[in-house]
Amino acid sequence: GAVVSQHPSWVICKSGTSVKIECRSLDFQATTMFWYRQFPKQSLMLMATSNEGSKATYEQGVEKDKFLINHASLTLSTLTVTSAHPEDSSFYICSARPPGGNQPQHFGDGTRLSIL
Amino acid sequence: DAKTTQPTSMDCAEGRAANLPCNHSTISGNEYVYWYRQIHSQGPQYIIHGLKNNETNEMASLIITEDRKSSTLILPHATLRDTAVYYCIVRLGRGNAGNMLTFGGGTRLMVKP
């Protein structure tokens, strides 16, 4: 079945550091991938839509200069949290959908980001 | 996407069927019902989806009412590993507009021994 891989699983770093998270579709090509953020005891909130070969589309309230998204190939999207601060600590999750028909979205296992 | 309403939490005895309801009274004719679950500290896992007809796979069954305004996800023999938050999502099935998923609060299912 369709698999989406996310790396790393855990990141702990100091305030001011930039952190890159990778999202890969392992057995299908994805022209569009999605990045979500989830705070403790809350639901997933869509941050941005990553588009292969073009600029990402950000949801209202999400700073595009803070959360840099690059979708350089049909199987890889990256999210870089620039100059991370403690309030950026969260669970970041990506998803992608295999092409064709009404295929469901498949999600990565998420990245737990902790900024000290 | 049509809004969905789910109970906040439910309990189920291990080995019994878990029936998780979802209301989607504003669903439109070309919107599908999708179910995902999220086990603690993991990404959401796809379970099942349907348009009009009832669906069954190795994980669960999906029962959609004739007017499509509500549905029920059935886990036939719940195990402790089925403890998770279950999300019912309604969205278009095709095209770019159908890619994005909007998550509500979901139902926290607790399977008890």
C-alpha cells in the first residue's frame, strides 16, 4: 500500500535553530503534499499545501517566511522551521495522496519538535 | 468540505463491536465520507471511505444512511490496540479540491479489558 515516510521522528534543539523535516512518498509520485501541525490534545491543523515545482500555498495565519516549504521532486517535500522558538514546539505531520480516482490521503508518522 | 459532528469520547469493551457515529447533514452529492484514526503520537491512519454504499475492508465496516446525512464506523471486534482518536471527514473525492483534509475534534475511543 501507499507509504509516506517522515524524518526525523524527534528533534530537540535550542531556540534560534532552524530545523528541516522531510516527507517522502515511497511508492508513488505526489505533485501535492500537505503539512499539518498538531498541538497537545488538539486536532490536526493544516499549515500549507506543498506543490511540486511551484510555491507552496499557506493557510491563513501561517508565516511563510517562518515555515519554508520546498517540493523539489515528485517524492520529496521539506518543511524548514526557521529560527525556531519554544512556541514552535509541536507535532508536525505530512500527507500525500496517490494519483488516480478517489485514493485516500496517507500520512507520515509525524515529527515531534521540541525547542528548548 | 461539509462539517461533521462526532461524540467526544466513547468506551468499548475488548472483543465487542465498537460503533462510532458521525453526522454530516450538509454533505453534498459528490462528497465522500472518510475515516481515519490517530493512535497517540503517530500520524493518522486511513481506515475506510465510501460515497453511498456500505463498505467493508479488513479493518472496519462503514454504514452510510440512505440520505447520507450520517454514517457509522464499525470495528467488529475491538482490541486494546484500537484505542485511538477516530476522525470522520467529508470531502470531495476527485481533483485538487479533494486533496485537502479538514480534521474536526474526532471521537476518542477507549477500549477497555
